[in-house]
Amino acid sequence: MSVTQRAGEWTLDKKEPGVYLVKRRGHLQAKVVTDDCEPTETVEYLLDDGVADVIEVETADDAHERFRTLVSERAR
């Protein structure tokens, strides 16, 4: 897993192709899934960790944009 974007205490980690994890201080806050993910692999990531926020977007660029929006919304 690699950090693809950072905003203060928030990170967007790429779990695998098409699956991103939004974390705050290392704690999972949401999952972002793009069209690049394989459906069989995605199911496991969507169901584990008890995360209610699963965000579906089309591209990796959309995932980065949604990360910025999410951080902005939750910082208020």
C-alpha cells in the first residue's frame, strides 16, 4: 500500500488498482473504488473493516478529487 496524497492528518492510500483508503491519523474513514478495480477483489475490501462510507468514482483522478472534498467537508 502506498500513500498517494496527504492533507494534514489525512491520507489517501492506494490499496491496489482501483481501491483507495481514506485515513485520518492512520484510522480508516472511507473507501474509494474506481472502475479499475476487479469486482471479485473489491468485495473483500468493501465488506471488511466496518466502514460505512464506500465511494464509487470512475477514475483515479476522481478518487483524488473526492479525497480533497471529503477532507474539506470533515474539517468543518
